[in-house]
Amino acid sequence: MKKVMIITFALFISVVSYGEDAEKYINDAKSEFVFELGGAFGPVLSYNFFGLSVDVKYYPKSRFATGINFSWLGKNISETFSYDVKKPYLNYSVIGLINQYDLFQKERIRLNLNVNNGLAISQLADNDIKEPYSYWTEWGLIHSESPKKVASSYHYILEPGLDLSIRIFSKNSLPDIYLTSKAKYRFVFGDSKFGETGQFSNYYFGFGVSFIGLM
């Protein structure tokens, strides 16, 4: 908890102290939607995970944005955590609410501080046993299989971070396209069905494409 307070306080001080200096660099952009899609990397339970991340955000004002984050990471692991599992598989997903402040906002470059907080779901599964499931698509009902779930842990996360976006495409009738890199640190709270809660806290990196100016 002490680390969380330090990070949150530092983030607040950075925003306040930098705000006046950044004012002259920031364009008064109209309200706009942002869609971000990219890859994600971060250690979970001492294993390095790769996955996907999606952000959907809205700027009610030129410097402030709010939205939702979805991320998913999955991997075969060797640890069974004392469960009867032949081929352990870990599925780690997050849904969170993002609030961000743009420190620097020019035509080609954007730099923002952000805080993501929400729910992290960790599922230990057995890849040796498959469970059927179905879902609807535009082509109809699709049947598939997934590893059998063994145990699930639910955690609250607090994730301060820094994003840098560089524009690579711009046309008046289309949204601007940016390459975006993300650096965050994930603090996790709550009880765990497997592993120690502290083992879920760690750094997080992302890299992808942002579409800014939708609608």
C-alpha cells in the first residue's frame, strides 16, 4: 500500500507541476474518440506473458480522456500450484477504467500520463482436458473447445502508466493513425486461489496502433 500511495502521489504532482508548462504546447482539439489495438508483454507469476490489449477512449476536453481497457494474456506453464493438472495453462485477463491526462499534444506527437483501475481475472486451466463452448457470430453459431478451468482468482488492479504516440498517417476525412508505446506498473490487491498476490504485481509494456479522431 505504501508503494501505491507513493506512485499515485508522484503521478498527481507530475500532472499539476507540469500542467502550466505544457499548456503552450497543447492544441485545443475537439472532442474525439480513440481506438487502440496492440500487443502486450508482462511477467505474471514469474512467467513472461505475451497477449493483446484494446483501449476505447473519449476526450470530453482537449487534454483529458476517459475510457475502457481490455487486455488478455495466456500461456502454458509448468507450475500446478498443488492442483491435479497435467498440462497447466494460465489465462490472465483485465478489464479496467482508464483516466488520462495529455502532457504534450502536438500534431505528430502525444504524451500522456494515465491510471487504469479495474478487475483482473486469473484462471488456471488444464490443457489436457478440453471443454466445449459455443458463441454467435455473423455467420451463425460457432462451436469450439477451451482448456478445462481448475481455479480462478479475482484481483483489483491499480496501474499507473505513460503512453507515447507518434503519428504516421493523417487525412482530413479519416482518423489519424499513430504508433503507440505503453509503459505501466501493475499493482494487484486481493486474495489468490493459487500463487501469492504479490506475484501478480509487475511491470507491463505494450506497443500498437492508435486511431485518433473517430466520429
